[in-house]
Amino acid sequence: MRASSFPAALSLLVFALVGMVFARPTEVYAPPLTFPSVNASLKAGGRYNVTWDTSKAPENITNDRGRVVLAKDGVQDPDHPLAKGFLLLDGRVEVTIPKDVQPGNAYQLVLFGDSGNYGPRFTITK
């Protein structure tokens, strides 16, 4: 290394270390879903507001954008999200239950931000 480039390299190292020391820590955020509630009945093809509790949101969220997917018997369908790209701190997003979903009572919605958070089980009717 040339002597003239040493101060520049040292400056970059110091800048990086200061950034690491003073960087605000981020926290994983998995808010609990409040709707659909346990034993709710949703109609295939219907539009609904999925809601979640934002009252305990950390100050520094690692991922502030969300995605909602439908799960049946605990198995998710991540390739067909019902909603995506919304702000987790909004506490709600409108979704449409697909018309071709089979009726049943083993459905859940999964809210993704930093991690997947399964909501309570509900029923889908025709």
C-alpha cells in the first residue's frame, strides 16, 4: 500500500466502525392478527380488512413492508399472496379471498414482515 493511500483507508475504517457503534439496533416485528378472529366465517370471493395490533411495534423495524398469504391446515400458499407491499404499521390491509378456495374451517392468514405470524383459524364458505 502506498503511504498516500493509508490515510484514506484508515478514514474509511474509522467511518465504518463509528457507523457500527452508533447504528440503531433493529427488531423483528410479528404483530398479532386481530381479524379474521377465531371462528370467523369469510366467503370465497369476498373482500375483507385483515387487521393486526400495532400497539407494541418496536421503534426500529427490520422490515416495514408486509405480505399476507392464505394457509390451510398450516400449509401456506406463498406464491399467491392476498396482499403485499403494504406498511406493517398501518394495522390493516384489504384482501379478497379467492373464489376457487374450497370451503372449510382449517384456514388461517399469515402476516409476513420479518417473520410469519399465523392468525387464528377461521372458516371459508361459498
